[in-house]
Amino acid sequence: MVLRTGEQYINAIKSRNKVEIYVLGKEVKDVTEHPFLKPSILSFKATYDAAHEEDSKFLARAWSPFINEEVNRFTHIHRSPEDLAAKVKLLRKLSHKTGACFQRCVGWDALNTLYIVTKLMAEKGKKDYYERFVEYLKYVQKNDIALAGAMTDVKGVRTLKPHEQKNAYLKVIEVTKEGIYVSGAKANITGIAAAEEVIVMPTRAMSDKDQDFAVAFSIPLDTEGIKVIVGRQLNDARRMEEGEIDALPYRTNHEGLVIFDNVFVPMERVFMLRDWQMSGILVEIFSAYHRQGYGGCKSGLADVIIGASYNLAKQIGVEKASHIQNKLTEMVLLTENMYSTGIAASLDAIKLCEDCWWVNPMFANVTKQLVTRFPYEITKLSTDIAGGILGTAPSEWDLKNSKLRPYIEKYLQGISDYPVEDRLRMVRLLENVSLSVAFLIESVHGAGSPEAQRIVLNRIYDYDYAEKIARYLANLEKTEFKDKTEPWRQTDTEKISQQKS
Ligand SMILES: Cc1cc2nc3c(=O)[nH]c(=O)nc-3n(C[C@H](O)[C@H](O)[C@H](O)COP(=O)(O)OP(=O)(O)OC[C@H]3O[C@@H](n4cnc5c(N)ncnc54)[C@H](O)[C@@H]3O)c2cc1C
């Protein structure tokens, strides 16, 4: 089963018995046949097909020492800086194949996070979690499981701690010898209806009073007590029209609210239980992994937008105008900025243990901070180049109306080499990608809202050391320079990983 094809993945998620999945208020049993979810399933599928396609399999496959076989990289534990860079490159490439978010990254980052966190806990004497986790990892790799990752709690009043409010954080209700019972909800969970399993993690640092909320586990989606309410996106009803220009063939992501109503999790799937001291470290490790990845997927979507903008400029004969060239150049600069910080976060990785590599946390947070801004700039520039038609084009149903088509072809014609239908198709592609949840809203809030990265930048950057450098150069004091070039402090994760060795 290692290295599934896309078809094998689709067959695996066809039938669900216990989970309840709701789309637009109605329960859906077969997610693979539902038009609302189909574009999302196709995007997931691309992650499987990539491991078999000649142009991408060198990135989409990796060797696993855990099962001594090649696995899909989406289940791989990074073993070198080059592995981390391959992640970013794979994500950029997959964006070209989907034009959308492909939804397997959160689960993948959760696997890598739990590998490190359970290992750190094992080094402090709690060996069970690590042993359970490695068994689970082998199962995921052997079966090429589609994972979602659920970190974000619904959080209620943001300024109150978990124990200070009701129903805002997922909670351990009961612990037995066999397992645990949990209740609560996780919000905005990418790809949840199309995933086979979900990995649940705490969303913030916790205190001893919050220990019932400090829990990490994995659970098959098809488990009694789990309910998924799939969220809406702009233009989503177009998917129900069964067209082939206005909505499909574009792929999308979906997100959902996942409700856990007294769900039983067997003990072999529990990877953290009331270890409140480790929840802050877990969040630090996960968020840096996830922020690094955005350098790949968002630069890949930007490539699609640049290509569509260039084509639309050609269709109306303006591609050589100096301001259009400047705008395209600016889009390239913004795109390559996001990508290069993601690559830097990978190649300047930090070795936390013999076989665990963590991304450079400063560069990872810079990557995501750029991603909170640049996609909006890129979308603005592409809207400028495409013209108002981006928001006003007739529908494919108008084009397919034999009475209207001659008028549309007559009045929307640009350079005669390009049929009007090509223009409409390209406009729709640009609209679906540049104004998508994946390129805009996810870029701001996915992997944490903008302020979350700025907090980390300030925590790592050593202003005192920078001040010492300035005081030295101003002849105000003698400075002992550190070995390290960058004026950076260590993260809590680095400190903890050094304490044990
Ligand atoms: C498209 C998309 C996909 C996602 N996919 C996943 C996923 O697969 N898995 C997952 O776990 N999560 C996922 N997320 C969730 C994401 O991580 C959260 O959206 C993010 O952490 C922000 O949380 P929030 O949405 O609750 O924002 P909010 O907390 O509601 O933030 C709103 C504003 O309040 C501010 N704020 C929040 N708390 C405080 C405070 N204490 N003090 C001062 N200001 C505060 C924020 O900075 C922000 O400006 C996804 C989000 C999106 C949009």
C-alpha cells in the first residue's frame, strides 16, 4: 500500500459509517461524489498522483528508515536540511498542478512536530508517547494515510485562558486504562472532510490549571462522536452548476468545524496527556514548520497568477507596456521573496536531536509574515493587469447560449490570435486563484495570525546584543562579539533540546 495512487486514496475515503459530515446543512455520506467537496478531493488526490508522475516523483517520494521503504513525502520525517528544502519545492510544484491548497501539510507538520515532542519527552523519562508515536508513524507511512491537523481551538474570549471559560478549548473528560474521552471543537480545519485521520494538538502554551486541555492524539475521522461542519467560500455555489469554465475544473481547499462529542481515543493513539509544560514547545515547533511551508505553496500559487496575468496582458496587447512589465517584475520579486525565506528556513535548519531537523524559526516566521502581506499585493497587481473584466465577465452559461455567444465573441475580442473563450477561461482561472481563500484569507490567518509571527520575531531578536554592537561602534563600550553572526536568542525549543543532552 505504500505510495498510493490518487485513485486508491479516493476509494479509501468513499464510505463513512460513523462520522457525520455536513455541507450546506445536509449530511453527506460519500464525500467523493459531492460537487461541493469534489474540487477539494481532487486537490488532495494530486498529492498522491505526484508520487507517480515523472516531473514530481523525485520531490514527492522519500526514504523512510522507520519502515525501510519509499514513502510519500507527505508522511516523511525530515532527516536533513535538504529534506526540508524539498518540502518547500514540492509545495511550490504542487500548487502548479492544483492552483489550490492541497490540504495535506497540516497533518504532515503535525507528524514532524510530534516526532520531536515525544522524543524530547522520552529523553525526560516519559518513553510511552514516543514508542506509541513511532508505531503510529509506521502505520501512516505504510498506508499512506491522508491526515488533517487540528490545532486551532474555537477559543471563545481570546484574552481568557482555557480553564477560565466554557467550551472554548477541546478537553479531556475522562481517562481510563484503555484510553481517554475528549469533548470540544477545533475550528478552520483544512481538508477535514477528505482526510482519513485527524491529529489533534493543543493550540497554545498552558499552565497547570489548564492541564485537561494539554492533549495530543490521532483519531480516524470515521469515529463515533465526531461531526464535521464544512465551511463556505466565495463562489462556492458555482461548483453545483456542473459547468467546466466558471468553477470546475478549478480545485480548492475546504475547511471545517470539527466537533468531538465525548469521543473515545484508545491509549495507543494518545501522544500527550496533561503534559501542560510541553504544550508551548509543541506550538513553537509546529508553527515554525507550518510557516516555512507557506513559502512553497503561496509562491506556487503566485506563479499561476503571474502566468495568468501575463497571458491576459497579451490577449489585450499590453504586455510590452513598461508599467505592465514593471508590475510583472514586482510580482516576481514578491513571489521569490516568499520562496527564498522558506528555502532559507530549510537550509539553515536546526538539528534538535540525532535524527530530528527543525526549520530555522526566525526565517520560518519571516516567511509567514511576508505571506500575510505579499499575496494581497500580488492580487492587486494581477487585478490591475487583468482589467475590470475580472469582476464583470459574463458567465459560461451566457457563452454557451447560441443567441448571446456571437455578441460576446464580437465585443470581448482582444488580439485576434486569442479566441474570446480563452479570455473568459483565463479570467475565471485568475479569479478563482487570486481571490481564493487559499491565497488571501489562509495567507493571513493560516499558521497563525500576523501578530503571532511578530511576537516570535521579537522574542528571538536580541535587541540588547544589537545595542551592544552599536555602542561598540559609537566608542561607548567594549563588546565581546558572540560566535554566532546573527543577533538572535535561542528559542525555548532549542534550550530544552540542549538541556537533555
Ligand atoms: C483557510 C484557513 C485554513 C486553516 N487551516 C487550519 C488547519 O488545518 N488546522 C488548524 O489547526 N488551524 C487552521 N487554521 C486556523 C488558523 O491557525 C487560525 O485561524 C489562526 O491561528 C488565527 O486564529 P483565529 O482564526 O481564531 O483568529 P482570532 O483569534 O479570532 O484572531 C482575530 C484577531 O484577534 C487577535 N487576537 C487573538 N487573540 C488575541 C489576544 N489574546 N490578544 C490580542 N489580540 C488577539 C488576532 O491577532 C487577530 O488580529 C486555518 C485558518 C484558515 C483561515
